[in-house]
Amino acid sequence: MSGAKDDVILRMKDLKINIRVDEGVLTVVRGVDLEIHKGETVGLVGESGCGKSLTSKAILGINDKKCRAEGQILFDAEGTGMTDLLSLKPRGREIRAIRGKQISMIFQEPMVAFSPMYTIGNQINEATLLHITKDKKKAKEISLDVMKKVGIANAEKRYDQYPHEFSGGMLQRALIAMALVCNPKLLIADEPTTALDVTIQAQILELMKTLQKDFGMSILFITHDLGIVARMCDTVAVMYLGRIVECASAVEIYGNPMHPYTRGLLGSVHKIGTKGQKRLFSIEGTVPLALNLPKGCGFYERCSKRIDGVCNVQDPQLTDLGDGHRVACFACAGCPGKEEPVHE
Amino acid sequence: MALFKKKKATDESYYLASQWALMWRKLKKHKLARFSLSILAVLYVLSLFADFFAPYGLEEFSSVYKNTSPTRVYWRDEDGRLSRPYVYKLKKVNDRKTFTVIISEDTSQKYYVAFFVPGVEYKLLGFIPCSTHFYGLVNEDGVPDRSARLNIFGADSNGGCIYSRILFGGRVSLTIPFVAAAISFVLGILLGGLSGYFGGWVDNVIQRLIEVLSAIPSIPLWMALSAAIPPGIPVAAMYLYITIILSFIGWTGLARVVRGKFISLRNEDYVMAARLAGVSDFKIILKHMVPGFLSYLIVSLTLGIPGSILGETSMSYLGLGMKAPATSWGVLLKETEDLVSVAQCPWKMIPLIFVVITVLAFNFLGDGMRDAADPYK
Amino acid sequence: MLKYVGKRVLLFIPTLLIISILIFFIIQLPPGDYVTSYVAAMAAEGEIFTPEQIEGLRAQFGLDDPWYVQYFNWMKGIITRGDFGYSFEYGRGVWSVIMDRLYLTLAVSFIILVFQYVVSLPIGIFCANHQYSVGDYALSFIGFIGTATPNFLLAIIIMYIIYIRTGNVYLGLFSTEMLQNGMRWEYVPEFLGRCLIPILVIGTSGTCGIIRTVRAQMLDEQARQYTLTARAKGCSEAVITYKYCLRAALNPVVSGLAGSLRTIFSGSTVSAIVMNLAIQGPVLLAALKSQDMYLAGTIVLIQAVLVLVGTLLSDIALAWLDPRIRFSERG
């Protein structure tokens, strides 16, 4: 697809993920459309259980066997061009050549992301040996080089140490090193700083920003922390109950949030500088269980702007409001009765 | 950070349900565990009311029926018409030519299978005098007749009904593991608790003891211990001895678990809080710590029961446990000691089926309980 | 590492002492002693001893001392002269009685141990990798039956089936021809065939236990985050299974080594009696029954020592396998 004017490297089309459980089949991700451009950082925001982690793992095809993904995930793979990742066998050779090489991932809890049985060096080097070179000496050089780049001091000594000899922050750096060693096009960061101290968090985020510039990769940043999103992301997609309910540039989301859920999320963030005693806003109610989803908008029961007779009957679709600000809400984008969306 | 309040009432009942209610709910969903539980219930009921369900008493032997195969039940009469099920009596015939005794069916008279017939007298549950048996034979006049026998699983070398003896044997084989488990349970909690709670030299001594006991292979140890049982003691005392011997090793595994749990719980805030509030050590252990892992203990107990069932069987089999006329499944299986008797009387292996089923049922139940013990998973 | 091994070996000695005391105490627990059962046996044959003669026998065997004195003398003999005492039944030294069967016992136990791991590891891995498949269910079912059947009865069943199929009775490890003519090359196949039954019988319950452990462990490990990391890195499933999961799943398997030895000794004791194997089990039972206490004591002691050595070896193997243990021990 080289030379196309849009530099999209990943495009999800109507991604659905089902999980088989004892009680039946849960549709946890209910149709996600998302694009990631070259060099862009996209934030995927939502509360626990909204399906953001499953979505990100679906890209690599590393979800549990109980999960089944439908739809399309097109990736601009090296050599083969736009490839639907979902059409590849999840245990096959093609997808494995993409994993770790062109798309890599870092995880929430660095403390358990490494096997305690092998040295950090061994585990980082494994990726190098798999994807770059079979030459052991050269591979070690490359791995050490990346370890230095992510700020692991005394890398030669650290290379031969075991995970339990590392601190949480250092392990996250090592995990990032492992993800970046093959210079991937896309880095998926699944809540990479949630388990870390605040000061370490800041360091890691700073590191990721610098590395993104150096390596020129795109990042899909998954988090529930809006503060991090504001700091890191160019584009933000807000997810609720397996759907993207609002998607816009970070500036737009913070300056002009449309969806009541986004507003709720922003209202519940404590802003420095606001005057004293104001209570944090909290969204009423809980997320409905995915097993018995109500008809209509998933946010209907908790929404302050709901329109009875519309929102509880029809499911709103993402609608572009202009400037690429898309929102799935009848109250913001107009009712279907009043005829179609403004754009498109 | 988003703060979400107010849970639905239905959700709340799930989160507020007691540990036991949750475990039970989970266990009921586990099909295999539920099935095992009902099998065990049937087995226990059968042996509790063994006097009633068994057609013959513990000491009712018939010399004619020695080593005979399961009694053949006829469904059709001589003309091939469907009939009320009946059997023939066995009789001894001396073959004058070969000087051998031949056992054959005496077809002169039919004995019909009937339910709720009077038989040998017994005391139901130990105190209700009764003589009705679940099934038995009646002659053509409808009068109960005990000269013919219906041994559905055949007869042993004394001419006892194997089916009846399995039910009576179940009283020993099914309860010994339980009593042994109860003793192991108390010992395990006590010694494991002391070890984990106090630490220091107490811990050291108990740990060495466990190490020592678990280094000696169990059957040789059991053999040595049962060799020490004085011969000719009453059945009840024998029962007690065997139980104690079986629980001799059982507690060590449990004590290890308890110790581990105590060590991890000892540093929990709520235990510290209780200690600071001046609650006695004993009360802390019993009220605050044990309930926290009781479900795990019960699970490991259930999984430990099969071991003692097999232990009792092996010991009786070697002639070191219960001895006739008292019976247990091991005693019954002793008849299969050599290949010849198995080859001649394969039905003597039937008690083995009961052993295997019981052990399997306890294993599956334990597995189900282990899954259920972690209800939020 | 060396220091750790040294420490473990030192701890080994007091444990061994306590074990020997315990064993001796239990062995002499039955009322009466060898002289009692000897006199009873002789009386059955019509030879009656006078009380003086009986006392004389007791004094001769040192049985009139209290048990701790007897224990002390026994231990003294073992430590100073390597003398494990006297077998009344056989009328010679315990050690020479044991040596008759020691090599065969050890060989049989060792073969069973190897058999257990060789069979159960691949099956356990297969079951975990194909969880809830037909193969998994079938193998698990067989495994459950295997653990639920007392192995001495399994012996009877297998022998019965062989008897029905072939009409031959395979009792013992050696046929009469072998015993008469000595071991010849042409007997080797039959000997191996005869070995197979005890291996199956004694090894089955342990094998099934290990399969269940391996399966559960592998499933646990597969659910761990590092498996996901490895997969995200592009590792093949084989690397994930063998390099990552299996390595971690081996821990409980290795630490169960001593337990396996214990079950083998336990199982072989009863099964050997049923199958008439020329190993230590039947001798032990006979010695216990006739209160030939030094012989019984030594056999149980040897088994316990082997289990302890097994524990030691598995602890060392564990420290070698798992860097976390290795490091905590170093510090």
C-alpha cells in the first residue's frame, strides 16, 4: 500500500470479540473501528472490563483460546502489504513473524512478564535471535545496545541477572527494550505504568516519548488514566462496553468532550489548580453485565442526557461531527429520526 | 480515576454470600462432583442400613453355597413364558464314579424373589428391633424360605453372600477413613498451627517430626504398627487401632498446609490488630485464623480419604487389619489373594469395584471442592 | 551451592538418627519378641522349652535388655562395625540376608522410577496442551482409575488377564528354568516380559499422580503473563511449552521425587507379596510377623534412608533448576 496518501499502518474494521463461558457466549467487544497512522500515538481509554485489553491482544492474536475475534484488522506488514491479521493462523508462522518484529507489546505488570527461570538478557536476546540475526555474538550486541538505550545502567552486568534481581521500574525498562529490539512499526502498550510508582511512571512515560521519536514507531496506548493520555497521545478513543463511543484528537477530547461518558470520565479527574473543596464527579450506576445487554445505547441507564424512546431503542453509531471528531450518541449527534448525520 | 458507586441488589447478594454458600453454589455446578456426592450418599445409606438392605446377616453362612457363582435368576418359566423372577436351590450331589462333590441346581422347587421379607433379626440403627429385609426368597406358598439363597454377587469361601458382606464391610471401610481423617484433622491443625504460629524451636521440633514421618514409606510403617496390635482383641478395639495407625501419617501433609497458612496469616493486619487488642493466642488461632482457610483444609482432607481407604484395604489384605468374622472390603478382597481363586471365582473381585468407585468418588468430590473453594475465580 | 549442599548433608544426620530411633521403637512395639514367636512355633511342632531354656535364649540374643539398650547396641554395631545385627529367622547377619535381594530391589525400584517419569511427563504435557480434548479426557480417566485401584489388586487383575490369554502364570521375576540353569541370553526377553508386570503394577499409581501434577502445573504456567510475553515476542508454541512452561512446571515434579520413591517402596512391598517377587517386600512382612526385629528394622531403615537421599537430591536439583531458590540460599 506504499505511497497511499493516508499513512495508516493499522485499521480495525468492525472488530468483534466473543468469549465462550459456562453461561453462553459473551460479546465483549462489539464492533470497534479504529485507525492508527504512522508515528501517531493513539490512546484507548476506558474503565476496567470495557474490552480495551482484549482489543489490543486481538491485534497480535494472543487472546485466550476461549476468545474468538471477528471483523478485520488490517496491518501494513513489511513485504506483504495490507494484511488482515485475523485471517492468519494464530499459532502460524506468518503471524509469528509479525509478532515482536513489526508489532510488539508491553504489559501492565513487568514483575510477572518475565519468566523467573531465565536471565533478562536471555529473554531479550530471544527476540533478537528470532527476528534479526542468528549470530549469537551480534545478537547480544544488539540486545545490549537496546538495553542501554532504554536507560538500564550497567547493562553488561544486568544482562546476566534474573528478574527477581530487578526493580519494577527496571523490569519495565527491560520489557520495553525487549519490545523495541526489533524496531517495530507499532508498539502496543497495555497500561504499562499502572503497576509502578508515580515517579517511576513519569520516567517510563518520558522514556517512551523519547524512544518513539528515535524509532519512529506508532503507539497504541491503552490506559484508564486520562492524565497519561493527555501527556502521551495525539488521538484518543474512548471505549465503553466494547464500543468506541468517542474518538478525536487529544486536544479536542479535552477541550470539547461530547459524549456524556467522556464528560463523566473527565469530570472525575482531579485537576491541579481547581479550587479546593469541589467534590469529584462520579458516574452513577455500574457497567451492565455483557451477558444481558440492554437494548439501545449501552450507557443509557447511567446517562444524564438520555432521550427516552430513542436511546433505549436504538444503538447509536459513531458519527463524524467534523474535524474527525466522531461520537456515538444521539444526544450529541442528533437523532436518527431527524435524519442522517451531518457529514459523510 | 473513575469512582463507581451503588451495586445492584442482585450483585450484592453474590458478594455478601458466605464462603460456604458460595462454595456450595459452585460445587452444585460441578457435575462430576455432584454425581460423586450422590454415589457416596447411596453407599453410605446402604451400609448404614446394611442390616435391612443385605438379605443375609453377617454370620449367616451356608456350606452348600461355598465359592458359588452369583445365583442365576430366571425370568421365564419352563414354557418360556414371562414369569415372576425365581431361583432354584443348590444341592450337593456326590458323584460316586469320580468321588467328587458336584453342586447343582435343584429344579424341583422354585423360590420367588420377594421384597420386604422377614429374615434374620437385627436392630436397625442399633436399637430398633426388626427382621424385615429389603429382598429375599419365598417358596411357592409365599412363605419366606432361607434354605435357598439369592447371592447376587456370589458367595465367598465360607458360603457367605458377598453382596451382604460388602454392605457390612462398608461400615468399616467407609467410616475408618472418616474417623482417621478427623483425627488427622485435629492433629494437623493443632501441630501445624503451633508450628506456624509460634515459630522458633516449636516449629523446628515439629518440622523435624514431620520430615521423619514422611521419610518412612507408609505401608511398611503401617505394617510395623499393625503388627503391634495384640491378637484376639475385640472388633471395636481393632477398629480403633487401625484408625489411629492410618491417621499416624495423614496429619503430616495437613500440618504443612496449616503451617504455611499460619505463617502467611500471622503477619496480616487483622491478626496484628486482634493481638494488640489483647485477644488470647488461642482465641486468635481459633476465631480469626482457622476460618480463613478451613475450606482448604476440608478439601485436602477429602483428597486424603482415598489414601486411607486404600491403606485399610492393603492392611486387611495382608492379614494385618480386620479379621473374620468382622469384615471390611479389604477382608473380602483377601479371598482374591492367589490367582487360582480369582480364576475359579472371578466374582470375588466385585468388592474391588466398590473400592474403586468410592476412591474415585472421593477424588472427584475433592477436585470439585478444590475448584469451589475459590468461589470468585 | 557447595555450601548449601554441605548444610543439607549435615542436617541429614540428626534426621537419620531420629528416624532410626522411631523405627526401632515401632518395630519392637509388638508384645513379646522373637523368642516368644519361636517358642510358639516350636510348640506347634511338639518341642516344648522349659522357662530356663527360654530365658537362656533371650539372654543369648540380648532380648532381655530394655529396648533403648538394644537400640544402642544395634546402633553401635552399625556405626563401629557396619554390623546391622543378627537375623533370628535366617540364622545369619542381617546385612547378608538383605544383600541377597538388595540389588534386585534397587534395580526394580529404579526402573519403576524412571518408567514413571518417562511415561508421565509427555502424557501430562499432552493433556495440558490439549485440555478438554478427547485424548485428555481418556488419559485422565485412565489416570484416575490407576490411582483408585490398589496396586496389589491390579497385579492380580493383570496376572489373571495374562493367564486367560496365554494360559501361563507369570509369577516372580525368574522362571524355574532360569533358576535352575542360571541366567542365559535366551532368557532375557522372558525376563524383561516378567519385569513389565511389576513395573506396570507398582508404577501405575505413581505415574497417574505425576500426570495429574504435570497437567495441572502446565495449565497454571500457561496462564501466566510471561507465556503471553513470550508469545507476543513471536516465540513458537514449542518454545513456549518446553522452554518456558515445562521448566517452571518441573519444580513440583522434581520436589515430588522423594514422594515417588516412597510410593514405590510402599507399593512394591504389598505387590511383591502378591506377585512373589524376590525383592525386599515379602522378607519384610515375614520379619515383621515373626518379630525378627533387626531384619525388619534394617529394611525399613534402608528405605527411609533412600527416601531421605531422594529428598536431598530433589532439593539440590530444585536449587539448580530455579534461580530464585539458588539465590536465596546463596545469601
